[in-house]
Amino acid sequence: MPDTELCFLPANVLARHIRNRDTSAYEVMQAHLAQIERVNPLVNAIVTLLPEQALAQAKATDAALARGAAVGPLGGLPIAHKDMFNTRGIRTTYGSPIYHDFVPAQNDLIIERLQAAGAITIGKTNVPEFGAGSHTFNPVFGATHNPYDLGKTCGGSSGGAAVALACGMIPIADGSDVGGSLRNPAGYCNVVGLRPAPGRVPDYPSSMAWATLGVAGPMARTVEDIALLLSAIAGPDARAPLSIAEPGSTFARPLARNFAGVRVAWGRTLGGLPINPRMTAALDAQQHVFTGLGCIVEEAEADWSDADEIFKVLRAWSFESGLHQELIQHRDQLKDTVIWNIEQGQQLSGPQLAWAERKRTELYLRLYSFMQRYEFLLLPVSQIPPFDIDLPYPSAINGVPMATYIDWMRSCYYVSASGLPAISVPCGFTPEGLPVGLQIVGRHQDELGVLQLAYAFEQATGFGQIRPRIAMLPD
């Protein structure tokens, strides 16, 4: 089949074709490398590329299949890893000039699991500097462009991953999410991104093994492919004390489910946040889909009191913990927003941290009570459509000033503060043709339920099948 068609096959279909030897891992890799060569110069999504290594591993996969050996559920699938994850022997920059030439000596656990499942590493995807902010640009590689409008941001911090997926350069991707970094770029690029519950995808090595604000998770073009990827990276690890005991195989089961009578809350503003009317219009236009699925849809807002300050305190604490040495030794090579976030952490007191933990507990319990009535909460992913790529961050939404570089992402980071699992699934486009994502939030550790509802919505709408023009070969 044509290379472009091969590059846009769902990952689970592609993996099955490789296992059945309907196509070879080598042919699949060649097709994706050709797509990267053609499209990546336009979008700057993949920043480190290893074609010879990837082709050699593809040949090895084909040889293993010829011997009758198992190659894993992701066998032969190309993947590029977020440049925040350590990859043994492969440059890992974190988007910072401080680490321009850094080559780790070991893999992060998520990389180990992906490779053990048969995925083939082809390189790294672009990120903001130290993953700070939901707009992917840095002084090492520059900005990553939205494939639906090259003059707009792709979001972040897993922006390179989302763009590479949208453009057919990889069939699966990994990412991480503190304040929306799996969900925002997925919404902006018409792909799917899941923020799992803390501990679902174990974090190792980690200097703060008991922290729960940041998580790693899967990105893909379809919900089924998200489940496939999650099945490979989820599951316990004794080195990660918060890891959930449930095995990854939980997510390998079929996602079809009857939603008749399931009660869902339709939350437009998360308690009064400014939301651009183009986002609201795109989301409201699809509310009927859930009614058609049999859901009981009620307009209801959860109580997100204190979520903003909870998140900002815990985020500042994590920045200070992770980057205090960089501030001391390389202050002149850090962007101003990173410096600000580290210094916010330096100014925190013990009572402030205790307040944040108490209030976070109260927030969780309020949401627990709210979600006894509602199994799911449906929200906007982002408060505004993709903005101009030259803008560091939006300074206002609907005339409401944004006090910091992260305030415009409260629709995502309020959910982060709750610890509940959430997915971004394609939900249509603005009149200008920019993608809009719907955020589905589930009950505590119920990623399977979130995946099931997202799958039902995806099957009923098909928005994710609308590709960016630049990714398609001309007729």
C-alpha cells in the first residue's frame, strides 16, 4: 500500500500486520522514515533521529518473526520518545542548552517497557525547555508548528509527540503530564492523549518517588491505540512506591461498552474560568452524541475551589526540587518562566505545603462526592484555540488577564490537582479549522472507564480521521 496509507494505519492494525507478516517491520520503518523526511522539516516535531539504528532493529524484528519468535504487542512499531525521558545512548536535552549534548547512561522505566514490548526507537520529540509551559519551543531546537496551521502553536509540553502522530511520522508516542502536557497538545493536534492516575505508569528513576503531580502516559491517534500502549507501560514496579498493583493487561480488553443510563456531568467552565466561545461552540455541538449513546447528560459544575493555588504550590515545589542546581550553576541559560517557577518554590514554607496537601485532600473528597452521582465529567481540554506560534503564552482570555505563563491552562491543571484520570479526544474544529479536544474525566483510577467512553465518542464522531493536509501526499 502507499507509504502515506501505511503511516496512518491504527497502531494495533499495523502491529497485527507485522506479526502476521502481511507487511514487514522494515517496510513499515522505511515508510515512516520517508514521512519524517518529507514532513518534519515543516513542523519540527522530531528533533533527534536515528534512521540506521531503527532500520537495523526493524530487520531484527522481521528475523525474529521468521524464526517464529514472539516480538511483543508493539513489535515493529516505530516510536519517538519525549525529550524529557532519559534514553540510554541517545541524546536527551530536556529542551535546554545546559543539556545540549547530554547522553544518559540508562533508560527511564517507561522506555524499558516500550522497548521490551517491541517498539522500535527512532528518535526524540520536541518539548518546551524543561517541559515548562504548554507551548513547545526551546533555544536548542526552536518551535514545533501545529500541522493544521503552521503559524500556530501545537501546545505542549508533549507537543513534538502530538505533531509527529498527527503527521503520520509515528503510530504511537509517549509523553508526560503535570498541568496538561498530554492533553493540551493532543487537543490542539487532533490526536488522543491520556493522563493516567498517579502510579498507573510507574516513574523510575525519580528523585521524588512520592510525588503525584506529574505522570507519564500514552499518546496515539485512536483510543484503541492508547489502550494498547497503556497495556505495555502500566503495571507495578517495586522501585516506584506509588505504583498501582493492577497489571497492564487490564487495558488489553475490548473497549466496547453499553452506556445506557450512565450519568455524566457537562461542565462548561470549571466553575467560572474564561473559555473562548469557539471552544465552547465546538464542544456544545457534540453534547448530543452522549445522549445518543444512552448517557444521561446533565449540566453541572464540580467545586474546584483552591485547585489553582494547590497546583501552583505543588508545581513550584517540584521545580525547586528538580532544578535548584541548574538555577545555581546555569541561571544565565534558563528562560525567565523557569527561573520564576524555581524561585516560587524557594519561597515556599512548610505551612504552605501543608495547606496545599490539606486542600488537595478536600478537593479530592469533594470530587469523590460529586462523582458518586456522575460517573464521568466532560470538560474543555483547553480554554482557547491554538494561538500564534510567536506568542510565548496568552496574556488574556475573553479580556481576562492571565497572571502567569500557566494560568491559561487551568482547565487541565485543575484536573491534575485532583489526581483523577483524564483523556483528550478529538471533538471537532473551530471555524478556522483548528482542532478542539474534549476532556473526559473519570473516577479514581478508572482509566478503563475513561477509555471506554472516549472510544464510544470517537466511534460516533470520527473527528480523529481528519488529517492535516501537509501530512498527505498530493493526489
